[in-house]
Amino acid sequence: MSRKQDAREAIMVGHRSDGSAVQRPLSPHLQVYDMLQMTSALSISGRITGVVWVGGVLFMVWWLLAAASGADAFGAVQWFASSVIGVIFLFGLTAAAWFHTLNGVRHLAWDAGYGYDIPSTYRSGRWVLVGTALATAATWILATGAWLT
Amino acid sequence: MAHEYARSTTLRTPLGRARGLGAAKSGMHHWWTQRVTSAALLPLTLWFVLSAASLAGAGHAATVEWIARPWNAVLLLATIGLTFHHTASGLQVIIEDYVRQEWVKITAILVTKAICVVLALAAALAVLRIAV
């Protein structure tokens, strides 16, 4: 390989299908991209919130299994859900789930061909962030109202 | 290292073509099923999250009664199946992006798929036990 000009080139090593090395950008991207931009920050956040939602999926499975098992098992789920850690977990999960969903809609719009230019991307990114905050608040107002009645 | 090939309309080498259809290894399928499951999960997840939020503090009997209603059970089963398919696919691309060694990558993907299948079946069984 030729002498490296830039430290970031160190991770730009891929392979052609015949095995010979080629220099091109690869994942992970985290060391290279400026994460303070709307584009890269929301992109990696979409991935991170997806992984966080796996925790939520596990909670959903636990909830369903406990409901099928009986009142004792379900009591454990309700105890967790109303504990301090549980509330924090569920609140963070709600925010992550809404962000992942709204960012996913943004992706589907891109897949359909809409909104590729930078101003539109930044605008839709802002809408995703605002929408996440509003939807999370609305979901928790609904849940708190249901819990109190 | 220049080679002359009979068909010059493609830049692919014959070996590249034989080794597995390029980087994606299976064409558009993964990308498309992710979009389909995403679109289907949009209404389903909204329904599930809002329903679960409205069931907060409802107690075991009320929750079981809610799950047992046929329409809720059907939508729950759809949600479970699509969620785990979407999750397994999403985790697969993450593993493919960040894991370098081939055997670790393949093992991780297979284990992830296996766990998703088992959890999906367990959740579906729970819903069926309540609703049937």
C-alpha cells in the first residue's frame, strides 16, 4: 500500500471480489463523519434508536408472556413498569421509538424520491425532532391519564 | 493487470459475478422487505403503543380481556411477526457494517435471527393462549 496521507485513510481498506485490496470508505463511519450535522447525527441516531427499541420489543414479549402466565407474573411486569427505573426505561423507550418511527417515515419519503436537497433534508430533520418531542409527550399524557383513572 | 473479456458492457469480473452478486449478495430483497415491513409496522405500531399506553395501570384481568378480543389478537400477531422480521433485518445490517471477521459476522447474524424467531413464537403463543 502507498504511504497514508491522512489518518482516516487507515480504515478505508476494502477488497474487490478477486481479493485485491482497494481504498474506499467503509463502515464504521463514526470516526470520520462530523456528528454535529443534522444529516449524520440523525442518521446514526436512527440506527441507535432502532437498537434501543430492541429492548422495548423484549419488554413487549415479557408483557405478553406474563399476561398469558397469570396474575403473579403480570404483577412483576406492573411492578417494574411503575418503578423508578421502569418509568425512566419506558420514557426513554417511547422517545427512541417515536424518533425511529418518524425518521423511518423520512427515509421512506427519500426512498420515494422526495426531499433529497440539503434544505429539505434539514427541514425534515427538524420536523422529526419536534415531532418526536411532541409525540413522546402526548403518549405519556395519555398513559398517565389512563393510569390515574 | 489488464484483462480482455468477450463482453465489455460490464465492469464485473466473472469471478465477482460468481462470488455472490456483489456486496449485497442477494440483490434488492433485503432492502425491499425492510421497506414493506416498515410501512406495515407504521399503523400497527401506532395502534400498539397507543393501546398499551391506554392500558397503563389497568390490571391483569383487564389486560387479558383486551388481548382476548379477536381483532386485538389478530393485530397483535401481525405486529409480533412484522416487528421481529424488521428487527432481525435491521440488526443484520448493523452486524454486517461493523463486524469484520467473516465467521463472527455470519454467526452473529444467525444467532440474532434464531433469537428473533424464538421470541416471536413465544409471544405469538402467549397471545394465542389468551385469545383462543
